[in-house]
Amino acid sequence: MPGGPRNAEPAAGQEGTPGKRPATPAWARKSTLVLLVAVLALAVFGTTTQTWMTVTLDPNQVGHAGAAQTALEVQGSKAATAVTALALVALAGGLAAAIAGRIARWIITGIILLASAGIVAAAATVLADPLAAAQGSIAAATGITGSQAQVAVSAFPVLAVVAGCLLALAALLVIPASRYWNTRTKYDARAAGGAAATSGPVDEIDSWDRLSRGDDPT
């Protein structure tokens, strides 16, 4: 009927209204991604506070210096010192990505990816040669370097590797997700085009940012 197409045209025109920001998918929300990166970075950090290895010393080798301590628990922060520092770097990077500009987000994403790669490499090194990773703790406890011992590895180094890989994947999501985020600087606003750059906030972080600039999001 003639009335059908005329009724459909306004609906199609409303859907294609120029300048309307597309709905933000749940996975691309800034608060969701920032929280995900923070949780994964804290998870990596948390593993380093736990026992990664239990070392059983040989009393015949350590002699009187280690006779009182034949079982030694080694925390992740001692077995892989770099993991602790890199987890904090990734955490800071995730928080910074929430307020960074477009170019800065690329840089921060690269930093988080490098930190994630370092976390995985350091934890994997412990898994590959736990005795070598425990030598520093053995020497501190007994005063003897190069000791032979039996080393039992816990699940925490594996969890650090898994969390590090997930952290890298979360960092990779920042770039495509940032297309849905409001711009952070006047330079981004010019690039995106005035009206689109000043559209309303899509999440709580944007609301706080606008309040800090003196704008009332309500």
C-alpha cells in the first residue's frame, strides 16, 4: 500500500539521524574496561604475596647454617621481583587510560602490553627453573649459594601467567572500545568535531571528568 513506505521512511530517518552517538556495548564501557584491567593487575600483584615455591633443603649441604630451617617458603615477590613492579605499572596504566587522550591511550596500551609480556615471561621463568629462582632466598636463609634442593611449585606462578595473558587481552580491547568514549582533551574534541565531542557522558567516569572541568552533567 502507498502508506506503508511513507510510514517506514521516518523510522529509517530516525535511525540514521546524523550526529547521534551509537550505543556503547557493555564490553566497551570505559568503567568496565578500567575495572577489568585494575582487577587483573591486582590479581597478578596478589599472587606475588603468596608462596610460589616450597624448598626442601638438604641438611648435609647446608650444615649448621641451615639445619634449623630445612623447609623454606619462597613468596612470588622474592622468586620473581619484576612481576610485582610490572603489575603496579599495569594498574597505573589502566587508570591513566580512563583520562588519557586518543594518542596517549595508544601509548598506555603499549605499556600495559609490555608489562603483561614481562609478567608472563618472569612467571614462566620461575616455572621453567624453580631452583634457580629460589637460589636468592636459599642464600639469604643459609648463607650458601648454589645449593641443591627439592623445590615444590605452587599454583600461583601459573595463575600469574594466566592473569598476565588476560591482562594483555584486556589492554587490546582499549583501542576499539575507545571509539565509544567521550574525548578527553580539546585536541581530541577538534579532531572528533565539536558537537560529537561534547555529547553527554556515557558512564560515571565521564561524569566526574565533566564535573572537574566545571560542567554540570545533570
